[in-house]
Amino acid sequence: MSVEVRIPTILRTFTGGAKAVHGDGATLLDVIDDIEVRHPGLKERLVEEQALRRFVNVYVNDEDVRFAGGLDAPTADGDVVVVLPAVAGG
Amino acid sequence: MLKIARRHVDTIISHARADHPDEACGVIIGAAGSDQPTRLVQMINAERSPTFFRFDPQEQLRLYNEMDANDEEIVVVYHSHTMTEAYPSRTDIELAAEPQAHYLLVSTAGSGNQDGPVELRSYRILDGVVTEEEIEITE
């Protein structure tokens, strides 16, 4: 088992169209770094200057990581990470 | 072209008027791949701002989990402009992240909370390019 990361439509160009990819790591950042190896370019859409990008929502097991340490949020085998670009504008 | 039901248009305009001077926002959901908007969901503007909107992240997750379970997707994203015209702002364009969606804008700059003329226009926003489209209101 590993961590499942669900990818929103707009980022599936980095995953060859896959709706979900798998990665390993003890923190969200570790998982992102692991996935980046197989899907280069994805990390840059999620992370900016070592923090989660402002208009990207990430949840681990339905909990917004902003309340769980951001990129340091712990992850474990079997966890489900959901990435949702914010719906926002001005 | 955006085909939208009259009752949805009425709800969107009421929502925008009610929230004025804050921007109102919401979605119309439909079956995945159908391009048919069937179910309107008013969303909370977590920014509560006259110049910005953002779906509350927890509400947005709930919505996505529902859509996932029902094989649905967002067909329309709507929001209001309270001081400017119903045209996507630079921020709207930068942040548009639902490639399959119609972006519907309503402007309450003319009449505010009152009955009175509102501007309603629809767009596709793809890779930073805005294309206006016709709206067909079905009864």
C-alpha cells in the first residue's frame, strides 16, 4: 500500500490523464517529491517557495492540510490525498 | 453556448442581489461529460468581499466528494461582480481551473440589492484565454 493522491482535471496533463497516482512518504511533501519523480512538473503546480500554493487546496483523509501542518502534514500508507484547485476569483 | 434553465438564472440573480455588495458564487452541477447543468448549489464566499470570492475549502471538498460519488462534474461556475461589468477580471482568468466549465458572470453594479437591470454573460476560460459565448435560457 501507499498514499493515493487524487488529481484534479486541470493537472492530469502531468499524469498522462490519470485521475489518481500513488506515492510514498511520511509527510505530504515527501509524497509530492516521490510523485514528482514519475510525473515531473506536478510539484511546481502545488508548491511555491517551500509552501503549499495559495490557491491549491490539499486534504489528507478529508482534512485540509492547512490545519495539519501544511506540507509537513503526516501521511501514512492507505491515506487518501485530494488536490483541488481553489474555485476563486475577483 | 451555455444552455441554462430560467429557474437557475432567477436563482443566480437573486443570490447575487442578496449578497451585494459582497460577491456571490456557486455552481451548477451536471452528469460528467454531459455539459448539461442540472443541479444548482449556492456556495459560501469564504472571502466575503466585494472584490473577491473563494469557495470555502471544506464546502468545496464536500461538493467534490458528492460529485465523485454521483459521477457528476461542475458545468457552470457563477459569481457576481458588484462594482464592475460582468466580464472576467485578470484574477478570474488566472484562477480559472475547471476547464470543462462555463464561467457565468452577473454584475450587480447597476442595481445592487434592488430589482433592476443586471448584466449576465457567460464565458469559457481555457489556458488564460477568454471566449464569450451565447446564453440560451430554456423555460
